[in-house]
Amino acid sequence: MLPEPALPCEVIALHVRLPNGVAFDVGKVRLETLTAMVQMLGRLSCSDSTTG
């Protein structure tokens, strides 16, 4: 019995530029990796939204 062929992995690139000039560029990563990175960035505190 022959092994099943590997499924093609989804590869994606992302470019984001925020109004404050911050740029975020990611090229040719797997969708799972990009998802984890975006979730991690979403959990970071934003200095603009904090009071003090």
C-alpha cells in the first residue's frame, strides 16, 4: 500500500502599516504560525490605551 501524498500546506504573507507608522511584515509562513503571531500581538498591552 502506497502512502498518501502530503497535503499542500497553506502559505501566506501579511503586510500591515498602522497610522502611527508601525509596520508589520511577515512573508511566506504557514497559516498556523501567522495565527499564533497575530494572537500573541493582540494580547500585548497598548500604551496608547492605558491611563497613567
